[in-house]
Amino acid sequence: RYGLQGRLFTMRKFRSMVPNAEQLKSSVENEADGLIFKNKNDFRVTRVGRFLRSTSLDEIPQFWNVLVGEMSLVGTRPPTADEVVKYNQRHWQRLNVKPGLTGEWQVNGRSKLTDFEKIVDLDLQYQKMIVHPLRIYYLFSDILRNLWTHWSVLSRE
């Protein structure tokens, strides 16, 4: 993934897809607009992976990235190599801050947002308002949303 100022780093994550997922990507329809790739029913996601993603547990290893200074708790989501090769000058502005575990578009849309330009708008808006109370708000909003998701998933079982 790409982090602050476009520096490459390895973003830690639990595997949620089959091992050859990248090779199978061309056989999956992209339901998003622009440079992001999303598909609600992606066949490459394993059963365990679906649970990990629905509860955001797949992102726990990213706390290591925070501890070593590659990420922050709140920031923009780090893009993949296949995304940044298509970036224009405006898109690169997303990398003016450290990537984070959560941020503006994750709290205010998450998987519902499919328009990459809207995600960029939210990321750039966050950068303009990068004050600590706002970061704390996003962090706690994300924690509460995840707790609500966990409760919803567990109450269905």
C-alpha cells in the first residue's frame, strides 16, 4: 500500500480472500465508480473472511502499522498499487497525511460509498479540518459503529 507522501509500506491484515484472489480479480464485476474496487458478493472472499470483514476484525493487525509509525488511528485509507497508477494530481493529495485505520469516509459511508471522487472529496475535507477533537470524534464513531455491527451480527446467530 501507499502511505504518507506516497511511501510504500506493507499494510497488515488478516487474509479474508482465497490465496489467488488478485489473479481472479478480472473475473469479478466492479460495482464502484472510479479507482476503487468493490463487489458485495465477491466470490473470492472466504466464509471466515466474510465474518472478519463484517466485524472489521480483519483490520486488527493494522495496529502494528500504527505502532511502527506507518499509519495513524485516523487518516485516509492507504491506496493499492493498481489505484495509484491511475491517480491524477488531485488524488495524490490524499497522501499528504498518514493513512489511518479509520477516517471521514469510513465513518460517513464506509461500504456504501462507491464513487471514488466523493471519497477523495471527504479525504481532502478531513485534511482541512485535521484537529484533534475531530480525530477523536471519528475514532469513537468508528468504534461505536463496529460495536453496533458486532452486536447485530451476534444477535442474528
